Amino acid sequence: MINIKVNDKDYSVDVSPDMPILWVLRDVLGLTGTKFGCGLGVCGSCTVLLDGKAIRSCITPVSLVKDQNVISIEGVAGEHSTIQKAWEELNVPQCGFCQPGQVVSALALLKENPDPSDKDIDTAMSGNICRCGTYVRIRKAIHLAASMKNELHNTKGV
């Protein structure tokens, strides 16, 4: 049994220690929002957060996530909902397949850099491939989410 934390909930899973966290999420825990794309960690569709850092779940063994919190797309809510609101407002998704990884990567970026430049966004998101080419809308949505977060921070305590 391997003890892991996913979306702030504790789980014990009976899997091989070298099973990629992607398959633990999808096949064992039933959290199918995280997508399988290339299986090599280069397309970004399987991106999840591991203690706030974007990782590729298709190449990360479950044994490496002990004592850390994995956030999948299902866990992106609450304070992070500004990203989802920005995505919806700008109608970012087209086919939608890559979007869970895009949203999670954007969240990691905004946690590290709450006011990113275009270059910062392009660099942070470069590992996430969108077959539909919605990169311009993704960049705009990240800027919008950043401004929404900044608005929230500026109005607290007023």
C-alpha cells in the first residue's frame, strides 16, 4: 500500500511503486480529468501540481509523491477558480483535450509569478501543446486571471 494525498484528501492505493501517478489518478482513483497524451512527458496534457509545482504525471512514479499533495484538474477550485473564470470568459478551449494540463500549468505559473509578462507565460506554458492552436487565448486568459487575482488582493480588507 502506498499512501498519497490527492486534492487535499488522503488515499491508500495498492499499486506498484513505479506506476505513473497519471494511472493512479485515472484508473485507481477515478479522477479522469487529467489526460494521457504522449506518455513521454512532452505534450503537457497530463500536467498536475506536486506541492505547487507543475509535473508530468505520465512519467512520475507514484512512489515519488509520498508526503506531498497532488492537485489534479479536479482539485482546481476555490481560490483558483479565477483561472477557470478567465478560461470561460475568453472561451479558451476548442476541442478541450489539452485544457486540464493548460489550466494546471497556468495555476503553477500564477502561484510563482502573480503578474507574468507575455514572455513569462510563453516560457512557462511552452511544454503544453495545444493541437487546436489556442495559445493566444490561453495567454490572454492567464493575463485576465492574474488581473482578477490582483483585484481580489487589492480589495481585501477594504
